Amino acid sequence: MQPGSTMGDAAGNGYNKCMSELVHIHAETPQPRRIEKVASALRAGQVVAYPTDSSYGLACAMGDRNAMERIRQIRGLDRDHFFTLVCRDLSEIAHYAKVENPSFRLLKSATPGAYTFVLKASKQVPNWLAHPKRKTIGIRVPGHPVARAIVDALGEPFMTVTAVARDDRALSEATEVREEFDRQIDLVVDGGATGVEPTTVVDLTEDVPRILRPGKGSAEAIGLDGDETA
């Protein structure tokens, strides 16, 4: 069986029989052929670890419920933990979320970057991917060249959560990710070391933006301050 192949255990949970495949990609100038390999893995339903401008993340193709469930099992996530949609740019955000003019200006100043924005989901977002009551979706446009190259090659958004160790540490090295999730995920992208600080989460569903979680993205850089923190 090739790296990236998955099997099931007695409980029907997906796991990878072989070691996760490791793909080295230059952090500043990603090699197109290797990026396409990652995009192909996502299209094939695989779970991929990749670097972002905050820490490493776990990704799967948008709309792939089986891969999404695998990530939930790997991370031990409950149904109240929602995935973030990684988009290419503002126009793609506007396709999957309702963006009003004040929000548009803030998004324009903050993307790409280490921010996650909570927006009202558009009709293009499957019901099971949006918040069931609020009908919202978390969206980000990463600044890391590797993450941006992956979503560009894929041609559509992908879903992601943070790669967190069993002791709740965010992971900043591909080797750490591989050790933590080996045989549970299919492919690990080694794009060099990242930080460990999470993205700054900003709620744009109301008239006044609110910071739900301070993080790596500067509040002041997007015209917010501590008064907007929820």
C-alpha cells in the first residue's frame, strides 16, 4: 500500500497504514510540481498537514465529509468545533460569505494575513459546514506562500483546523506534526518552521467588528483596539 492510503480499524475509524508521506516545499518560493502534488492529494480525499502564517494546520477538500470526519477523529473534535474555509482572495470570500461594505474595507486591509473572520454564510456554503444556528462560517486568506500556493493550485477553498498536539500545543515543525499524527494523516508538507500563536478571530456578523480571540494578527493594523474584544 502506498503512502497516503487509508484503512479502517475495528470501529470503522480511518487511519493510515503507512507512514505519512513527507513533501518538502520551499517556504518562500514553493515548487509548482510539489504544490500540485498536495492539491491532488486534497482532491483525492486525503488529509494534509501544511504550514500557515500562524502554525501548522490540518486540511481537507471543501465538501469532503469523510475527510472532515477523519480530522474530527484525529483531533478529538466535537460537533461544536467548526472548520475554517481557506480562500484565495476577497472575491472568493464574497462568494462564500455575505460581505457588507464596512466589512469589505476591513477585509481588504487584513488579507492576506493571520486573521480568521466570522461572516454570515452565503447559499454556496453547505448547511452542514455553516454554524447550524447562526448560519456563519469562519474564513481566512493565509499569508504564508505555501498555503497560498496550495489554495491557488486547488482552484477552490479548502477546510482546515489547527494541528494541535495531545497536550494542546500548537505545532510549528513538520517533524512534530508527523510524529504526532503519523499513520493518521496522509501527507505532511514541510514548509519550514512556523510560529505557534493562533490567528486573531474577528466577528464581522454585526455592525461593529469584535475580536473573539486575540492572536498573531494585530488588531491595531486593521483599525481595531482592545475595546472591540468580546
